[in-house]
Amino acid sequence: GENVEQHPSTLSVQEGDSAVIKCTYSDSASNYFPWYKQELGKGPQLIIDIRSNVGEKKDQRIAVTLNKTAKHFSLHITETQPEDSAVYFCAAIPNTGNQFYFGTGTSLTVIP
Amino acid sequence: DSGVTQTPKHLITATGQRVTLRCSPRSGDLSVYWYQQSLDQGLQFLIQYYNGEERAKGNILERFSAQQFPDLHSELNLSSLELGDSALYFCASSTRDRPKTGELFFGEGSRLTVL
């Protein structure tokens, strides 16, 4: 089955700096790659996703890039703010199945 | 608010006991997923139901079972509890059996503590 690895596990940045979280996947059949944000005491919430026929997608301060050949995708957050502090999960969804394969999460702390 | 409701929010019990976690999906969603999130672990997929039928199974222990009822709510039953079962259990719902996008709607979780 699919195996998703996520790095780093923790990340601290100064407010206003950029944050980058990287994920790799193993199954070439995976074609959807969502990112979820989990705030303290809450369930994960979708913040952005990308399909395999797209190399980059942007939504305000958040962007995701995908390299299908290398099987890796990344989340980029620019101009970070304290409210960006949360745990971020990447996921991969093979087109052959029902499962969302999640990475192990990155705890992002934005220092004011 | 995602629209997914999970009860109870917190549960403390002893080893060997049995508990039931309940999930009501978003209105109109037919698919329910259960995930386990242990300390320092990611989201481990347990099981998925679609319109009352089991659709996919992940790393679910034999001591655990689930079902989805005709009104589409779902229950996760955990029995012969062990200390290692202490975790946050999430329910998520989606409209489709095989989501075409990454849109899973998560509840706020049920935190189980086994003493």
C-alpha cells in the first residue's frame, strides 16, 4: 500500500518568515494530495489540495507544489502568523482505493 | 464547525473494559471513516463505511469493531481495552465512497484514556 513520509516533525519559525513542509509518497497510483491543518483541540481541516496533473497551486499565503517524477509534494506558507501555529498533515489518495494515507504530521510554531 | 459530531468528547476507563464511540456524519454524507491518533503518531486509518456497508479496512484490531446504521450514524466499539488504546479517535465523513478530492470532514474527536 501507499506510504507517506512527512518532514520535519516539528518546525519553529519567526512571525513573517516562511515555512516549508515536505512529504514523499510511494504509490505512483496516488493522484490527489490534500493538506490538513489541525488546531489544538480540533479535528483536522482541509486547507489546500492538489491533483496529479497540476504542478503548483496557490491560495493566498499557502501554496502546494507537486513533483510526480520524484514522488514528493510540499506545503509552503509565506508571511507566517501566530494563527498558523498548528499540526499540519499531508495525505495521498490512490486512484485505486478509498483510503487517505496520512503523513505523521508537522507541528508548526510561529513565534511572535 | 465541520458538521460532524462525535460523542463523547472525553472518556476515561479501565483496562479490560469496553467502550462505544459515536459519530454523526455531515448531513448528506454517506461515507464515514474512523481514525486513531496516538501521541506523536499520525492519523491511522481504521475502517470506512459507505451507506451502511464496510468499504475499506485499515489497521483495526480484532478487539475493535464498527458499524454504520440506517440513519448513517456510526459507532466504533473498543473492547478488552489496553493502556495502548489510549488515543484520540476521529470520525470523518465525505459524500462519496471514493472521494475525488481530498475533502474529508473531521469531527473534533473522542479522547479515550485507559487507566
